[in-house]
Amino acid sequence: MNAADVVRTYASAWMETDESARRRALQAAWADNGAYCDPTALVEGREALVKHIGGVQAQLPAHQLVVTSGVEEHHGFLRFTWAMQNSDGNVVLEGIDFGELADDGRLRRIVGFFGPPPAAPTDQ
């Protein structure tokens, strides 16, 4: 799988409400000992990520994660943008994820940020 396919499979896990199907998607795209980090969570291991995604789904029922950019990859690192949409298709959260690939091509690490970058400081 190339990096775009890995990200697509990873993103599909965020949409999968069936825990077994979510686990299968992550087995294909997520390293056994992968680490996930965003402003609200730090999760280590695939099974912990399966459970974390289920918790997010419980808090945001009927929401969908949509990858909103291409996947840029170099030297085993990648980045892409995404949006969380409610059942009406309105964006309720967006962000950017940075990732690292394991030697087998699956994701070893995702570090996510919510919203746009902060404004640059101005001289006072």
C-alpha cells in the first residue's frame, strides 16, 4: 500500500461503527505499537486506538471524517488535512495530521492538530 492508501484505510476506521471492522481496517493501516496523539488524547497501541475511535463516535454520533487533501509523504513522514462533518454535512471540526510510517508501510504515529494554525505574533 502506498501512503495515500494507508491514510484512506486509516480514515475508514474512523467511520466504521462496527468494532471488528474498525479493528480490521487498523490492522491493515496501523502498526501494532502505533501511537496516536491529538489535543484531547494520547493513545498507544492498535487496540487502544480501536477503543478511542469508538469513544469519539459515541460523543459525535452520525459524524463522518473526511480527508480533505492529498497525502504528502517524504522520508517516511506524511501529512494530510481532514474535516469532521455532522449528519447535515456541515464541518464541525477540521485539522491537520502529521504521521510517520513504520518499516512495513503502516502508520507508526499520528500527531493531529485541530483548527487552523495560530496567528503569527505581531510586534508590539
